[in-house]
Amino acid sequence: QVQLIESGGGLVQPGGSLRLSCAASGTILSSYTVRWYRQAPGQQREWIAMITPGRATIYADSVKGRFTISRDNATVYLHMNSLKPEDTAVYYCSDSHGSWGQGTQVTVSS
């Protein structure tokens, strides 16, 4: 059974940066489309970025120009720059076979 594992979350000041990672146990992610989502308290889960096996990328308007999704053979990354308090959420990755991780908390606060 494939399990996705997110890491890299934490507390950061507004304007700061973080890099999240999504790795898989039980498979290699390189052949899957992977999506990042986030869910803020009291809100629905929001899709924010996607990368295909061929490294094509798409972003939600809320993060376009600030976040970058990338990958190597084993891991998918979400590089987050110019972070805002409204980016505070639990961030999840999901692959094209429907596997999800447990999430990693990102808090943007001074």
C-alpha cells in the first residue's frame, strides 16, 4: 500500500519561505501526477498546485507567482515564497492513484 509522507512545515514570519516535501513509501513517485492541497481551519480543502510525470505544472491563482512545485525521481517539492498569514493551513500531497499523506502544518505569523 502506497503511503505519502509530507514534511517541511513549520512556523515562519510573513514574507518568509518554506520548502515542503512529499515522498512515498511502497512506490516511486516519478510516474505519478502529484497535487498539493491545503486546508485552513474551518475551510474546505483547496487544491493549489500540480505536477505531471513530464514536469508540466499548474497553479491555483491564490499561489501563482509565489509557490513553485518541482520533483526529482523520489520526491515532489513545494517551494513557498512571500508567505502570507492566509497561507496558514495543513498542507497535503496526493498522487494520481488516490493516495494521500497525513499533512504538514504551515503557520505564517509574526
